[in-house]
Amino acid sequence: MNPRTGKTYLRAGYAPATINHNLTVVSSFYAFHRRHNRGPLVNPVPESAAQRRALAHHDPEMPTPQFRRARLRQRVRSADPRAIPDNLWDELFRAMTHDQDRAAVLLYVSSGSRAGELLGVAPNDIDWSGQQIYVVTKGRP
């Protein structure tokens, strides 16, 4: 554990989530070229056809059925949401010299927006009406 952040250090080798992501990318590459009748027609990444059929039109109100992982797929543990400890937040705010910087960071963190959405925020994207301030991204507050 890192004593400053409370997070575990990285292990040697690739993480299971990285392996699964790479398998998805390779599978999507072959599926794309198969759809356009280019390249090999056999996808080297095994997939679970039963799972794909069952989840194709899955009702979100119903519980998700359990399936075995497809071959080569790694078991990924569910992780807690990433966060920084309160003492690091305090240190960050002490390091900021202007109230505008503090307000911007608070606005970005409290909006719950993704980093890519925040990079494109312009002043007219911020809804200043009412008692709460919202960053409007992709048509949603």
C-alpha cells in the first residue's frame, strides 16, 4: 500500500482488465472487417454466443443473468470507486493560490462529468441559474 494515497502498488504483468480490454479491441477489429468483407472471416477471439444472444435485448429492470466467462477472458474483481483521502484534498486546496482555481476544481468534481467532457467546457456551457451550478455536457446537466 502507498502510505500517501492508500492505494496498492501495481503488480508485475498485465492487469486482468487490460487483458480483457485488449481482447475486446482485437475482437471488434475482426468483426469490423468481417462486416465489410475484408480480411480473415474467422475471429481469433472466442466469444460466448449464448451470452451475446441473451444480453442483446436485455431489460434493465430485470436481473442480469449469470454466464461463464468466455475462454481467454480474465476474472476482474469489482473495485471501489477511485477517490483521494480528505487530507490530500486539503493539501490540494492549500496549494491553490486563487479562489477561482478552487471554484473551478469544486465545479468539475461536483459535476460528475468525465475528463473528456470537462476539457471541452466553455463559459456558456455552465448553467449559473438558481442556487446550484451545473456543467451542461452533451445535453444533460
